Amino acid sequence: MEWIDLRSDTVTQPTKEMRKAMANAEVGDDVYGEDPTVRLLEEISAEKLGKEAAIFLPSGTMGNLVALLTHCRRGDEVILGNKSHIFLDEAGGMAVLGGIHPYPLPNLRDGRIEMAAISGAIRPDDEHCPISRLICLENTHNYCGGSPIPLEYCREVGRLARENHLLLHLDGARIFNAAVALGADPKQLSAPADSISFCLSKGLCAPAGSVLCGREDFIRQARRTRKLLGGGMRQIGILAAAGIIGLRSMTARLEEDHARARRLADALVGMPGVKMDYYPPATNMIFFRLTNRARVGSEELALELKKRGILIFPDARIRLVTHYWVDDSAIERMIAAFNEILVK
């Protein structure tokens, strides 16, 4: 059976072009700075995001953690959203490993945080308080519908940070999806931030890896932080080669994933018992719930879909994520399966 996996865009496998590039990659010891393929990936990444330098890391979680540990000292405070991936899904790394205090603020429906809330969270110069050091934003925002964060908002937060002598980190795991959705250059979206991390292993199809970009002095210190965390890698150009293909050829096709998400959402919105959380989807994520009018619950829906070769997570709020390996025929197969289970 040919499976359709909509659990996440992290399930993507490398393309034939990537596998060939990986097999033929020129490699060296990256800890010694001698892997030419890694160096090329970092140069391309920094150029695409408009930053001075970049560092290749094993994962997005490590990318964010390295950024936070490099920007902050023990006892510093980070202002971020209460629905952000850093706060919810990264094992509390900033506190556990860095002694960094999180100050979570409510995310709005579209992933933004109210400017007044951010401003109000900045601590006074008082020995009773932790030191406000860093603001974190997420773009696109996973838990808030895969929403792209508008450019002007990012600029406004950047201005607020600078005025208060704070730094800004952007968790840009899916920054290229945001750029496509907003019709913006990724450089524009990352410009207000002192650092930005993005994933190669989601919509860009690479088998692993994340890149952190920023100023040269920041990245130099980030290499020390990466080493501290055990993230120093050796002949890793084999993975970097796939990331280069992702940056060169996958970023330009992300609109296809967005269009297919809209096609599937358009079909779901009229089915009995389906309540869309975000409609139409802004990027490659669909969120919906099953009401008491639905013929099945989420567990049974996931089981019935699995029988038909389709994988989803059976959560109370169901997320479907389109990606390179979900083509037009897969979308039509999905629509037919949902009709069989929920309508007929």
C-alpha cells in the first residue's frame, strides 16, 4: 500500500536528487571547520536570510536552544508566546540547561503577541527581578493554525526590542512557508531579528538538520554552545548536501503545498460534524475538530483512514499537514476517504 502521511511535514523523505547529492557529497571534519559542503550550506543559508553567518545544527530544537543559551546568561528572562514551540515542545531546555526564566504571554489567534503585553513584560532595572534579555517570535506559528506572522508586526517587535536594549530571536522553522504566504522575501522577515533558526527537515525534505543565522560574532559563540550541547558533528556534509538541494529547489515549490491544503480544507468544510479551526488555511496546515454531529470520533476516524493507507494523529483538534510527498492524487484520495467515513 502506498501511504499518505499527513501527521507532519517532518515525515518527508529525501528526494532522488537529494539522495544522489548525499552519496556524492564532498566531506570533511565539520568540528575542525573542514567540511566544504557544510560551509556551502551555511553560506547559502546566511545569504537567503540576510545574515552575516550561519551554523548547521542537528535539529530545530537545538537551533532554538543554542540561540537562547548564546543570547542569555543564567537568570535572564525570555519573553515569548504561551503557545510557542519553544515554550511547549522543547522539554524546558532553556530552564533546565541554561537557567533562563521564561515569561510566557498569551498568543493571539494568528500567533502574534499584543505589543502592549510585550512592552508590559519588560522588567525594570530592579534587583528583585530577572533581567529581560530576549524576545522570541515564531513564524509560521504552528499551534496558531500555521499562521504567517506579518512583516510589519515583526518590524514593530524588532523596534521595541532595540528601544529597550533587548534581543530578538525568530523561531523560523517554517520561515519559507511564511515568506510564500506573505509574498515576502525571507530576508525581510528575518531582518528585525538578531537571530533566526529554520528547519531543513520539514517542508524542505532534507532528512535532518536545522540552521541558525545571525551576526558573525554571535555565530562564533554559537559554535561553542553547540559543542557544549554535544552537537558538534564530523563528516556531516552528507546531510548538508540534502539541505542545499532543499534551499535551492524546495523553497520555490511550497505554494503547491499551500494550494493542496486549501483544496483539502475546501472539501472538509462542508462535511457533517467537521468544525474548521482555521479556514481557509494560510499555509500547509489544516486544523479541525469533530463535533457531536460527526459519525465517528477522532480515534475511529484515524483508524478508518489508516485502513485506507492514510495516517493522521487522532487528537481532539486534528492537524493535517501537506508536503512534497502529498500530491494532487493523494489529496483526491484523502477527500474520497473522508467522504466514505464522514458522509456516506
